[in-house]
Amino acid sequence: MTITKTAALAAILATTATAALADWPADRPIEMIVAFAPGGGTDIMLRTLAPFLEAELDTQIPVLNRPGASGEIAYTALSQARPDGHTVSSLNTPGFLTMQIGRTLRYEPADICPIARIVEDPGTFIVQAGSDYTSLADLVAFAKANPGAVSVGTTGVGTDEHLAMLQLEQAAGIDLTAVPFGGANEAKTALLGGHVAMIGLNVGEYTTSDQGSFRALAQFAEERSTLAPELPTAKELGFDVLMSSERGLAAHCDVPEEIRARLAAAVDTALANPEFQEKARQQALPLSFKSGADWQADMPVRLARYTEIFKLIEGGQ
Amino acid sequence: MTFIDLLMLGFSEAITPANLAFCLLGALLGTLIGVLPGIGPTATIAVLLPITFFLPPLAGIIMLAGIYYGAQYGGSTTAVLVNLPGEASAVVTTLDGYQMARQGRAGAALAVAALGSFFAGTVATFAIAVAGPTLSGFALSFGPAEYVSLMVFGLLAATILASGPVLKAIGMILIGLLLGMVGTDGATGAERLTFGAIELFDGIDFIVIAIGIFGFSEIIANLERSGSEGVKLAPLSRLWPTREDFRNSWGAVLRGTGLGTLLGLLPGGGATLASFSAYSLEKKVSRHPERFGTGVVEGVAAPEAANNAAAQSSFIPLLTLGIPSNNMMAMMLSAFMIHGITPGPTVLTNQPEIFWGLVASMWIGNLLLVVINLPMIGLWVKLLTVPYRLLYPAILLFCCIGVYSMNNRIFDVILAAGFGLLGYAFRKAKCEPGPLLLGFVLGPLLESNLRRTLLITQGDPAIFVERPISLVMLLATVALLGLMILPAFRRTREEAFQEEEA
């Protein structure tokens, strides 16, 4: 009797699960959580993408901003949502990885599975257009002779720019001074006013800035970004500095494999749409699709690398 | 092209029916959200930003700009009529504006606010057109060291601005500084005063504190009254200001406009800082400072002119350098970027119709706002007759929506309610919350800039006296401190406030 009941219950549950899968995604809207305030780069990117995904999946995708704690609030919300494929969130590295180092999190990072990477935007170092540093080598030479004299504007401890700076210090054997600012725009103002010698920006931010006032020294990707094909990578110049900010989408890992695959396919199709590509070009988004599985496979190596760099911070550098 | 040609180009762009319609729409929306406490231009523009995808670039930007300066007009209406700042920048307008309304001079206060704002808007628009490219250099010479000196001066000035004993004002500033420390420490990444709450990682939002201390506590205080019949209206003899009002306010409008235009240029400055500063300046130059807070027209004219001038001049760093000076301008920057336009000197040369079209539309928008606001003042005044039992739940609702919609979380609403209780306690203790807000805003700026300065100079504090702008501001601080300690000044100040309380 009990066994029959249990079996019957299991059967019902199984049918419901299959039914839910079959109906997905048309039965309910898919909520897209953005980990940043409205108007930021990630927010605008996903709000631009959402209508294309809606058309592709034939459903509604409302965007909900849950900013704060460099993404932890959004990731916590994602990990607590029902894993039925009706909640997705933005996913940003290196933030998602660096917050796992030495910080107690309110969610389990292993619960968050990438769906697809949309953008890879390499970091870069920028000086004033009229600066004496015409190349990364100039800057390194000056910093060698004057330890600590070169001030580098960042957007805080453990951010992209700060990690890139620490890597350059290590690769070139120099000593720089990190100066945290409230955001990229504050840092740009300080650079224009000559209050810091150099700042870190993403290539996307650099190409949309007034190019006449700034000069980029190097970019920190493995390969030159499509946005800045003229700018050498740090590796080409002989410095082992790798730092890109990647933006994409993620879902709870318990979301059925098929649903995640369909979401990823929808992103892939949207990215190939010329209409979307035109909008991405206007926003200077360096589109770079990567499947969720491939993106996830990259992460352990990067996490290990960032953990190494963080040890330098704790070491008092 | 000459200046006149460029201006004509701008007007020919701004006056097309579509652009004119979007300008009017922005001005109307701005007035509406300005009137409603708790719903600010930042939240509104954030919501409308995606819609501008579908508009031509200039039309979208004209509309968003209209919302921002329209809110400066609307904010004063609530400040005068209900003693609630409809906008953060209208906080000081409540001090004298509401008193004027209680004396039956609401119409005069609103008219002075609108006309003063129009004058300031006209001047600031002209400043953008004429001096934009040159003035932005001034903002750039403000480095971390200059900021530190400016903040020190600002905090000291705040103790003078406050009514009541200096000790209470200093206490309120210290509480503000403490609240400003909540969150992640920018220089080390350590958590401070968060008590493990993830919602406090990024600190407390200005809106949460402002709505709590001004909005909620006002409503709590009103529960003490027995009647629910609304404010007893003194007979409104005239809506137009008297000749005397005009004579008293023109100087204040001029000073407010000048100060606002300058402060709008500074990164981190903007409408709120401008209105606070203009009010304290007015109090200082006045021959009868003791009457401030009792309904003097200068106390409305100066901050209202200043906040509108600053709202407009803060476009200068954005349009000429691509640098947003506050979070409103950061939203505007996004609006430009959506259309693939990067604000900066290149726009001035390659797409002059964008820059000049916006400048021309600002002037047209200000004209529209006077038309929207002045004939409709009678309508706003009618709001006073709405019974509290209807008005206050509505205000409470809008406050909650405003706080919730910032981050989509209920935590902020509860926090604001807590600040409401705190604000009520401050009222009972006769502590003015103005300095608390100033400490809260300036504290984090002071701290991060002080650390930046010392990082850049590798620990050498001499930079504060070596840089001329910083030195001048520090000398002004010392002078102010000396004045405060001088017995003669202290006596005058105490007398002034005693009269005010009487």
C-alpha cells in the first residue's frame, strides 16, 4: 500500500517535472537578475539582449536589478530561486571568482552554473595623452628607478585594475602605488587632472572615452581585442599580465541540462543577429560567445591565479 | 561657425515639433516626480533609460535632461506646501518656504522659487554655451587634496548653518560621519559596521536616510496632532510676490545662481550641495540672519536658484569632458552611450547639433517650466486643503515605493522606517538633522580623498598647503574657526538663534 502510494506520488512528481520542462519557457516569464544598478555596462548589455532572447524563446524576460556587495546579493538570490529555469542572473568575472577568496559567502559558488559568456573585455592601462610614458617599457623603467612613485588609479581592492597592477609589479619586479577611486569615471577625472600617473580601464571603456586625451599602454588579454587591434598585449611586450572582465549569464546548477542548453543556444543565436551586433557595436561591447561548459572549465585555473595574487595583497604589497 | 550661428543651429534643432514635445514631456514628468517625495529623478531616469533606445538621440537626451531640471522646480512645491523635501536638493527650501506657507504666503514662495529657478536656469544655460569648454578645466584642477580641504571647510560651515547649540550640531555631524562609514572600506576591502548584513555592504543609501529622517518622522510628528483636517490655511490674499518680496530676493537669486553654477561644476557637487551652501551663504551675508527659518523670502530664493543652476551646470563636465560629476550625470552618460555618442570635445566639433540642441532645449524647457508651474500654482496650493488622513498615507506610500525601487529590497524600507523613529527622537531632542545629512554625504568623500592624497604623496601631508586652492580653503577654515571662538561672534550667533526660537 505504502509502496504503491509512494510509487504513484513519484510518478505524479515525475510527470509534473516533465510537464514543466515541456512547457518551459512559455508558461511563465523568465526573470533576469542583474547584479548591478540600472545604467551600468552589464545592465545596458543585458537590457539590450533581453528582447532578442524573448523573440528567440517566445517568452517574456523582465529585468530585475539586485545590486550590491559586488554581485553577492544577486548570486544569493539566484541560488535561492527555484531551479526551474525561470530565473537567470548576470555573471561577471573576476568578481565572481575573487569573492570566493577569503570571504564568507551567503551562497554556494558551486550552485551557480554559467549559461554562456557574452562579452570579454580585456583590461588596459591608460596614461594622459601628453604623458612621458609612451610605452609600458617606459613606465616600468621609471618605476624601477623610483619605487612607489607611480600612482595607479583603481576602482578598489581586488578589482580588475588592482589585480592587473599586482601582476605587473610581479612580472616586472617594480613597486607601484594603488589609489582606489569610486569608479572608472572618477579615476578618469583624476588622470585628466594629473592627480594620478596612470589608471586601469577596460578596453571597452577606453575606446568610448575621448581618445584624444588618453593613451593606452597595453591590453591584458591573450589575444588583441577586436575593439583595439592596434594595441599590443602585455604578453607581446614581455610581461605576464592577464586580466579580462567577462560578462555573461548564469543559472542554478539544478536547472535541467536541456533548459540550460536551450538558453545558451538562444544567446548564441542572438549574438549572431546583425541587428544585435549593430547595437553592441554602438555600446562598444566586445562580443565573445563562449558556451557555459567551456566558460566553467576556464574558471578553476583563473581562480588559482587570482588566489596567488591575493596572497601578494595579504603579504603587504 | 560663430557662436551665434551655433546657437541658431541649436534652436533650430530644439524647436522641431518632436523635440519640443519631448522637452515638454520631460519637464512635466520632472515636475510630477519632483512634487512626489521619495521618487527622484535618478530612479525615474533609470526606468526610462531603456525607452530612449527607440527615440532619436537628441530627443531622448532632451527628455531625460528635462526630467532632471524639472524635478528641481517640482521639489520646491512639496517643500513649501507640506514641509517635505520633494527632492534632496529642496531640503533647505523647507526651512523658510514652509514658514511662508503657514503665514499664507505659499503663492509668493512658489512664485519666487519658480522665477528664481528660471533666472538661474537661463544664466546656467548661457554659462554652458559660453564658458563650457574653459570652465571644465577648473573642475579638473580639483584633485584629492583640494577635496579634503573643501570637505573640512564644508563640515565646519555646517555647524554654523545649524540652529541651536553648536554642541548639538557637532554631535549630529559626528553621527552623520559614523553612518557614512557603514559598508565596505574602499582602501582595504574590509567590512565596517555592517553587523554581517549583506545589504549594508555598500553602505546606507542617501535616500534611505533622507526619506526616513525627513519623510517618515514628519508624518509621525503629525500623528501627535488631534485634527485630521489638513493645514489651517491663512487666507491667500495674493499669489504673486509683493514688490518687497522682489526687492528682497533679487540679490539672493543672483548669489544663489553664481554659487550654484560653480558648485555644479565640481565632481561630486550638484543640486543638493548647492542649495545647502547657498542657504548658509545667504544667512551669512544677511543683515538680519536671526530671521532665517521664520519665513524670509531670501531663504527660498537663494537655494532654489542655486539648485537649478547647479542641476544645469553639472552638464558642463559631462558635455565637454565626458566626465559625470554625480550619479544623475552618470545616468545621462549612459543615455548618450546607448546611442553610440561619447560626450567630449569631439561631440562639440563633430556633432554640434547634439550639444547646441541640448543647450537650446534647456532654455526652452526652463521657459516651459515657468508656464507649467506659475499658472498651476493655484492647483498646487489646493493640495494644502487635502486632509492629512488622505495626504499622508499617499506620501507614505510614495516614500516606500521610492525607497524600495532603488535596490528592489524590503530591507531598505525597514531601514528607512528605523531612521524615521530616529528622526522623531531628534525632533523631540530639538536636534536639527541637516548637519547629520551633510556629515553623511561629506564624510566618505573626506575619508577617501584623504587616503588618496596620502597614498599619492606617499604619506607626506605638506601637499595640503603646497597646492594653492587647498591652501586658500584651509585658511578660510581657520578664519571661520577663529570667528566661532571669538566671544563677540558667539554672542551674536546665540542671540540670533534665541530670537529665532522666540
